[in-house]
Amino acid sequence: MSPPLDSCPALVLNADFRPLSYFPLSLWSWQDTVKAVFLDRVNIISVYDRVVRSPTAEIRIPSVISLKEYIPATRRPAFTRFNVFLRDHFCCQYCGEPFPTQELTFDHVIPRSRGGRTTWDNVVTSCSACNLAKGNRLPHVCGMIPLSPPFQPTVFQLQENGRAFPPNFLHESWRDFLYWDTELDPF
Ligand SMILES: [Zn+2]
């Protein structure tokens, strides 16, 4: 039985055959993938056992593609909530516990009311309980000091952290291109 079309995303590799991004994993819908194939922007590395037909052409849906032109990584990652969580491995920097994204918030190490700024080096991942417990107090006053001092990460560091979080769905044709921090299954 062939898989439904909407569960046929393509893993997108850069021209150096590494994923464009690990977390989230760089995936394109089959429509975008097929369009890129016809525009001659990608090489097909591997395909699904599934064919789509137009009046003039027939194509097996690619499962792995690589870009023909290399896209250099941007040097500075975006300062977003998600990237702060990723930098901190989705762990509260006060109690050290991991939490799902929706249960995390971020905390100003030097509170804003004390002149602390919303920057990479003053914001850490926090669970709601620790965030509430710390309130507007300074770290050395309340004894809540971040487990790792906050810093501006590089794109490379965030990519490395993302490798620790394999997505739920992995097509077998992707395995060869992904290096997770988990142990590789022997075949
Ligand atoms: Zn906590």
C-alpha cells in the first residue's frame, strides 16, 4: 500500500549533504519538492514508493533531496523563545528539570525592574514554578543562580543541540543523512 501524499515529506539536504536544519528537521511538502525538481533546483537522492501524475509527466515522490546551490548558515541565530529553550536543552535553568515547550517560559536573570535587558546573556529557560518563585529578586539575593550562565549561542551550537531531539517520524531513507546523539541501530 502506498503512503498517503501528505505523509510524504522530503528531507532537505544542503549541497554538502547535511540537513539544512536539524531542529526542526528541514522537511518540505511533496508539492514544494516536486516544484523544486521541475525548476531544477534540487537533486533527487531517494524516493518514496509513490507516484504522482500530471497530464504530461509522472514522478516518484522524492524522500530525500539535496540543494544544487549551497546555502551558507547565517552566523547569528535569531533571538527567539524557542532558540533560548534549544540553547538550554529545554531544561529549566533553576531546577534543572526538562519540560515540554508549552510548560516553559523564560526568566530575566537580572529582573527587568532592576535594569536587566532582554538579551541572550540575561535570559534563561525557566519552568513556571521557578519563574514565580524567583519573582523580581536578584540571583544572589534569592539564591537562584542559573545552572549555566546565559550566552549568545552560534547557529552551529543550536544545530548540535537540535540533534539530541529526533522527530517522531523518520523515514528509513533519511537515516543515512542524520546523525542523532542517540545510538545508531545496527541493521
Ligand atoms: Zn524550574
